[in-house]
Amino acid sequence: MHYTVIIPARHASTRLPAKPLADIHGKPMIVRVAERAALSQAQQVWVAADDERIMHALDEHGITGILTAPHHASGTDRLAEAVMQLGLDDDAIVVNVQGDEPLIAPELIHSVAADLAAHPESVMATVCHAIDDTASMINPNIVKVVLDKDGHALYFSRAPIPYPRDAFAAGAALPADLPVYRHIGLYAYRVGFLKHYANLSPAPIEQFESLEQLRVLWHGYKISVSISPHPAAPGVDTAEDLTRVRELFLLEG
């Protein structure tokens, strides 16, 4: 199996300005992410940047990057431009690794690529892990995914789904056998679909939930979802997250 990792990197982050260049023990965060991705079995790792300052940091650390347009509304749109620039075949598999995941497990990257390769009926693959507490289930910042019998996504939501009506009505705890899964934002795509994605009209459910992957389901495509036995490592959205990740990075080292 061959696949390419592409890491979208946007300089103008609202909550944490210049986030890709944030220092993590001597290296910019985007470099740390690329180094983790290189430990997977990917044949290529590229950073799709929107700013020359990111490109300069990549060059300083020997990371391959391409400069993309600054106006893209999402990382998926930036990814689509990147695959066009790279001239990847439509049958090729690309894994989108978020640029704020400096602790991402390389084996998780490989597993999502392998899952897509094993499911030719799917245009995308992603991953989830089990939720075992009510607080996480009802937290709207934690995205849930419901699966069909073959491991395809039925729906993604910020709402508590599937909802254990009788248990919650009785004031009981989350049933141990309820299949509740937290979605991990790691995606593998077939390049041909990625090129087509930008032409799909946004879905109303996508806009209300603020979940871009719902566009794929709304248009009738299949997303394969594997279940990881472990939660994903924390990413970086805020200055507080950055402090925590720096501490965890030292512990891992």
C-alpha cells in the first residue's frame, strides 16, 4: 500500500496567531507534525502552506512543502489544491494530518490509510474511539459518529448520539454496551474524490452542525470508520493547549 501525507498549514489562526510556527522545544509545531508523519509508512510527506514564513521554516528543517492559495475556506480545499500541484493519480490515497497535532501517533496515520485501501466502496476513511462517560457524550465540542453494520459512517453530530432513551429517562449512567464513539479528525481520501469534493454543494446539516464531513454523507458517498483502541493525543487550539502539549512532548521524549 502506498499513500501520501499532506498537512495543511494556515498562518492566520484566530485563537492562536501564527500557530504553525509556535515553538515546541526548539522546532516549529508544523515541523514536529511533519516529523511524526514521517514515522508512519507514508511514501511522501508534504506540508501545504499558505504563507512564505511557513515555507521558510520548513526549508530550515528539511521538510518538503508547497505554497497554496491563502483564500481557502477549509483544510480540505487546501488539500485539493495540493494534490493538483503534486500531480497525484486519481486512485492514489492521501491522508490529511492536521497541522496542530504534534503528538499524533504514526500508527494511527497508517491505519486510516490502510482502512481506505481495504474498502474500495468508500471515498474516504476516518477513525473513532469509544466514549465511556456521560460528560463526554453530551459535550457539544466532542463530535460523535454512529456506524452501520459494515463500519461506514451513518452520521456525525455534536449531539449525544445514539441516545439511550430509557436509561437517561431513569437517571441511569451511560449503558456500558451502548456503541458511542468520539470522532477523531484524521482523514484518508482517494485523490479523484478529493478533486471532486470542491464541486459538491455545502449541505444544510453541515452548516448547522459545523461539520464539513457531513457534506460527503449528504451527497450519498460512503465514509469508512475504523475504531481505535486508544484516544487520540491532544492537539493545539489555544495557548493553554500549547503549554500542555509542550509538557507532554517532554514526557514522551
